[in-house]
Amino acid sequence: MSSCPVYLVIEMSRKPDWLRIRHSENPQRAGVEEILRSLNLNTVCNEANCPNYMECFSNRTATFMIMGTVCTRNCGFCNVQYGLPQQLNPDEPKNIAQAVKELGLKYVVVTSVTRDDLPDGGAGHFAKIIAEIRQAVPGTKIEVLVPDFLGCIDALKTVVDAEPDVISHNMETVKSLYPEVRPQAEYRRSLNLLKNINSNIASKSGIMLGLGEMDEEIHELLDDLREVDCDFLTIGQYLAPSKGHVPVKAYIEPRKFKELEMAAREKGFKFVASGPLVRSSYRAGEAFGL
């Protein structure tokens, strides 16, 4: 397999056309924003500066981000604020369940900042939110996108025991780029977390391209994910939130994403979403036909 990067470097002075998003104003968007504001809820859509947030809000959906907006880790790719985190809001579980009900969501994704300051990494808070959603809207499928809990499998078990439909944990990038992109994370620790998800719950991970990874490194990562029985996979283009973040090394052509999607399916992933604007929670319900 080639040791060359998976792409030809596209001119970096501007984004290519396939990354240019054009939105028209939609009245649904204001309604979503009002529900979130009234219930004092945060979304990763806003905090991580997701390129798809206007589409999602216009479709009356959002990815909830719990446990505040300040993260205890300072990853080189992420737009979420780093610093001293806020105290947990005891009303957040009920408020999220209420928002899910008001928005009429059939599939909900809940993620969080990393809370290394908490003894359980916030696992108990995830469990409370899952329970509240189950009580308020029993038929809704629930996906939780969790941090690595510093490798604590007991913390993961707390989330597993709450029985969400999907537990996701993003690998983000290939092993060689962890020191630059995820300096406070560990490649094998993240894989081990995915390995310990109960087989009755679908496991999921997401990766970004355009950080300088090589073709064989991507395939090694996909093989490592299948080795731990990861079920679902998302692959998207990395977009630097600012000049202070890890720079984009290249923009990946859409055809490469399609090639990797086919390769991932051949490796045994049950569901794969791969494209320049794909994010880990974008149209996540499609894995269940929703």
C-alpha cells in the first residue's frame, strides 16, 4: 500500500467548492434556538462550530452537549473552550428530555465536554440523561458520544448499564498524529474503551481526514476499529476552527471519501457515513433507517 498521503494537496488559499455551504433562512431554525435557550441547553453544533448546524436546526434537530461548555482538555483540532469547567446543572437531564419531547426527535445524540475533574468523568450524568429521555419519550433512540473517561471501564459500565442504543467514542485521527492533535488522549486507551462496550449496544467512532495522515495509516485505524468490533463509522474533512488550531494539511476530494466508505464496508462496518461535511452526529439516525 502506498506510503503517500491519501490526497493531492488542493490549493490552501480557499476552500474547494465541495466544502462551500449555501443555506437559505428557515423558520424552523428560530424555533429550535428558542427551545434550547428557554431550557438553558448547549449544543455541539454551536460550541464546535459545526458546518451543518443551520441544516440541522432547520430540520428541528440538534446534538446536545452536556456538562457545560468548558473542557478539561485542549485538543489541537477542537473549537470547544479549554479551562476550568462549570459545576454540573442538576436540571440538565430533565431539560434535555423536555427538549427531545418538544422537538419530536425520534433519534437523539448527546455528547459532552471532557470532564477529567469529575471522579467518574461524568458517566453518571450521562446515565441520568438517558433515563430521563427514556421516561419522557420511550420510543426515541439514544446515541451518546462519550469521552474516554481516562480509561476507567467502571465509568463506561455506568453508561452501558443505562442502555442507550449507541455508544460512540471518536478516535479522531491516526495513531501517529495523536501527540499533535490529541495530546491528552491515548490511541490504545480509546480503542480499549470501544472494545468494552456491551455487544448488545452498537458501538461507533469517527475520524477526520486532512491532518497529514497517510493512506496505510487510515486503513490501519479502520482495521484496529474492526478488531474491537466497532459497528458504525463516520469519516469527514477536518476544518481548522481558527489559525491557532492545528492547520488543515489538505482538502480531500469527495471521491476519496467514497473509496474509503466502500473499503470500510468491506472490512465489516455495519454502517458508514463518509464525505467532506460528515460529522460524527450528522444524520446519525440513518444507521437505523430514521
